[in-house]
Amino acid sequence: MNANDRIVPPPPEAVAAATQEIALYEVRRKIYPRSVTGIFATWRWTIVITTQLLFYGLPWLSWNGRQAVLLDIAARKFYIFGLVLWPQDVIYLAILLIVAAYSLFLFTAIAGRLWCGYACPQTVYTEIFLWIERKIEGERVARIRLDGRAFSLEKFVIKTLKHTAWLAVALWTGYTFVGYFTPIQDLGVRAITWRLGPWEAFWVLFYGFATYGNAGFMREQVCKYMCPYARFQSVMFDRDTLVIAYDGARGEPRGPRSRKADPKAAGLGACVDCGICVQVCPTGIDIRKGLQYECIGCAACIDGCNQVMDNMGYARGLIRYVSENGLARGYDLKAMLRNVLRARTLIYTGLLVVITAVAGVSLALKNPLKVDVIRDRGALAREAAPGVIENVYRLQIMNTSEAAHRFTITAEGLPGLAVAGIDQPIEVAGASTQLVPFRLQAPVGDDDERDAEREVEHKGRDGGQDKDRRSRKVELVIQAQDDPAMVRREKSTFLFPR
């Protein structure tokens, strides 16, 4: 560059364009939700308390001398009160997921994001952390002022107390979560004595850190940007879905006024433009702009607006649960509730009833005895004595009940077929498996009769020659001595040498 060259500033249009491009990446503005009371706040806190009593309390309940709810992944057993589920029962996990999915579809089709607004863990723990924040830092205005103040000892103490309480709740949550997979009392003893296993310590800290970060800091960011439900909820809505909406026909034109003023004389609607609906919203949206994907359906704006309507002496319901058709056609609550029973919700309800009923009947009739028969392929058939052929088997008995049982093994399908090589009955402890090797012995019969039912069992690989063996179908009967209903019949084959 020469000394005589001048630096030409960019044109104003370019500066404006650059400024606009940078504005696309807006820094998050912290939201200070205002506390609110009302019927929906009461419902929300009722669900928060109920879910947390269940979550924190279930691991401490005992059942048959063990933890009532224990998902023992290492032993591959799930204990749920009197029910013991094994890997073979994975179908019930699939059914549970299907029921959860259809329930979400049903609730969303009826009244929008009920799960998000009342029972989602993100909502529940955000409510708990906000309650702690209000108790320590004060209400909305006090919290805004505190954050706006310069650093001081008082501010440091208040913030330290808040974060200490948050961390305590978060770590207890992580400890409880791991307590569903490791006996919680033993976990507590080892935690106090600093003898936690590496994976247990990792998950306690990881789950605690996730709770602390999501409920304490990220909050509405999780709902707006991380949760996929906000993006596909619209496909589950229709014009008869109840959503939280602002009645613009009644509220507009909005504007402030005194309590004694006549809004009709002043040419105003019912909305006093107080902004309470925005202040109480945990995601910071203005519901008066219409339904937005950021709305989690918590109904805090309904409670806040109803309080203002009560103070002004106006009718409640300026913001309320209403369907698109109900708002456009002026339906009352009874008319909108009648529209709840429509094809979509009836189909979801029917599927839920059928799936739940089938799963319930299946669990009620579930046989606690499971067996697996494996013929020993190392010794296919041998002559145990003159005129007696013997096959070797291994039987795995799974007693999925929590009571010990004594089992007998018998065999059917061949004349003179007998079980040998084991002492009967076989005792299997509760919720355990036992591998039982045994032998089946059968006398040699008429070759022509066996040839009539011959089947090719397998092909050998020695020299590429086929080794055909005569086989007969047999059936093993495993029966509990103390429970006639606890019986299994397993098919297998008995081989005779050529």
C-alpha cells in the first residue's frame, strides 16, 4: 500500500448487512419466571411432588428381602415388586415403549403438550430448582436486581447457598438414579466409605451434573433446541386439539386502564397489557402472538392472566385451553370436550386398551419356568449296554419365580425311554438357573419301524461324506413337584446309530 492511498470505508449498506448477519446469532437472554398460583400451578406441583416421591422413594422399599425395584443389569434380572423379568422377557420392554408412545400421541391429540408442561423430568426439575432459587434469592424483581449488582460478599454468599442447594439435589438425584441399578443401601455404604466402583461413581456424577446443568442453567434451552418433541408436535395436532391460546377477539385492542374504567367506553378489549403472561412463562414467549413451538403447555400464563382478570373484575378465560375450532366458532367447554371423542383419539385409546390388556393377561399367565434343551453334539449316540442306546443332553432350568422349587424330568416318545444320570428331584433356587446334564436311554427296537420315521439329522464333513442317522422325536417334561401349573414340555430328537 502506498502512503498516498486512502482507506475507503465500506458503504452503509454493507455495514447494515454485516450487522444484520451478526444479529442472527443472538446471545441468550436469561429468563426470570415470576411465581404464580392457580389451579394449573397446583396440578403441576401435585405431579412434581408425586413423581419425586415415587422416584426417590421406590429404591428404598423392600420386597421378599430385597429391593422392591431393582434393575440388576449385571445379573440380567429386573425385579419389579413380585415380578422378575429376564432377558427372554424383552418383549415386555417393547410393549412398555409402545404404550408410552401411544399414550404420548393420545395426550397430545387431546390437549397438546401435557407431558412437557406437567410431567417431563426437565419441567419437574426446573420447577424444583426455581423454587430453591426463589427461596434463597427472592422473587423475580429481587433476582433481576441481584444479578445486576456488582460483585460483593453478600452476592457471593447468596449465590453460593443457591448453588450448594442445587448441587445437593442434583447429586442426590444421581445417587437415586444409580440406586435403581445397584442396591441403594449398599451403594450408600460404599459411597460414604469412598469405595464406589468406577462406573457407579461416573453415573452418579454424570446424572447429577446433567440435572444441575439442565435444570439450573439451560432450562428453556433444552425445550426449545434440544428436545425433538417441539419440532414434530404439530403433526399430532388437529383443529380440535385443546391448546393454550389467547382470545384476541375478546382481548383486543389491548391497553392499560384503571379498575373503575369501562373498557367498552374506552374502546379497549379485556387485555390490560400488563405482561404477566410473559413474566410467568418459563420459556419467555408471549402467548398473545399465537401458538409457538416454544410453548411447553405448562398453563402458567392461564393462571397469571386469571389473577389479573379477577383483580379487574373481568371474566376469566382470556387465555385458556381452547381448540382452533372452538376459538373460531365460539364453542363452549362442553362442546369442545365432546369433540375430544373423535376418530384419532378413539383409535389411540382402543390400541392402548388392547395392548395393555394383552400385556396384562400375558403377565398374569406367565409361566415362571423356562427351560432350554441342548443335545450334546460331541457324543451323538452310543450303546450304553447291549440293546440300549443312549443320547447325552444338557438341560438349563430357569426358575424365574422367587421361591425355590423341586423339579422332575421325564421323557416321552419312545417305548422304554428313560432318564438316567441324574438324581431327581432337582432343586432350583428362586430367581436362578441351573444346568443339568443327563442321559436318555432307549432299547433298540424294530429297524423297519425306525426307518419309516428316519430324518436326516446333519451332514458330516469328514472326507465330504454324508452321515445319515436315524432320528426319532421325543418330548421332555419338566414338572415342579409343588406346583402342577409349573410345567414345560420341550421337543428334542433321539438318535440311533446306523
